[in-house]
Amino acid sequence: MRPFTILISFLALALASVATAAEVTIVRVWPDYRTSESFLRVGEYFGGQESAPELVVRSQSGTREGYYFLTRVKSSEAVPGALLVVETILPGSEVASVHFLSVDLPRGSRAVLAGLTGTDWPDAKVKPTAWRVRLLSAGGVELARQQSFLWALPPVAASANTDATPAAETPSSAP
């Protein structure tokens, strides 16, 4: 084979793989605190398992109560083995906490209820100062993201001169 033919074949394969990659968007994120009782459905009273219209993933699977990010995701293809990365900054903190939640994302539009539960969320009254939700492929490539307004703001720079005093005014000379 000629080098030119090899190059054309390689480019055609590369373009074909890009064309078949899933197109994923996070349509909207609704953050809110949820109690354990808010997940109870009639079927559970009769010995059934937990069921919800959304795909539910939690940072601690044994606890339902916590802060949830109801995330509407739209995908042109199924994304198995994806990671939903939930990053939050709590009031009084400058450091983000990061939680990785595994999710097999189906094709189409789907609501994912991603919860920070148990000891991963301090209290029902606490709301995050800022948050970001990212969806990563199984290979770690970022597919989509959504963030709060405050997450997008640059950090406040500390003043270099904290006890600055106004410059002394020089009196104007009288004629």
C-alpha cells in the first residue's frame, strides 16, 4: 500500500469513530434536599424494592436522606460505565468536595437523581454555596457539565496590603 492510501484510510477511520461518538448534554440541574420519606412508594409498603421514575444514584447506598441533584441528561447513544461527578462548596469552606457516582446512562432523555447522602452531607438546612455536575465517559472524557452561577465566578484574591491607609493629602499652596 502506498503511504497516501494508508493516510486516507486512517483519516476515514478516525472520522467514522468521531461521528459515532455519543452526543451528551445536561439539560438542567435542580438541587434540593430530600428526606428518606420522599422516596417511599406504595410498592415498598407491600414488600417491594425502591422504585423511582428517575435513575437514582447515591454516594452512600444505605442512606436515602441527603442533598440531591436532579439532573436531566440527553444522550444520542447509551453511555455505559459513565461517572457523574458532583462537586460542592459548602458555606464557610473554600475547598470543594468531590463525589464520583457510577451510572449506566441509557440512550435518550433521562432524569438522574444524584444524591450526597449519609455523612457526605452535613445537615438538611445546609445548601451548597456553589456546585458543579459533570458527566464523564468510562474512559474519563468529559461529555457534559452544568454548574451554578457562583461556581463560575473567579476566586476572590486576597488583598496584598490589608492595613492600607489613605495617602496623606498635600495641602495646596496658597498664592
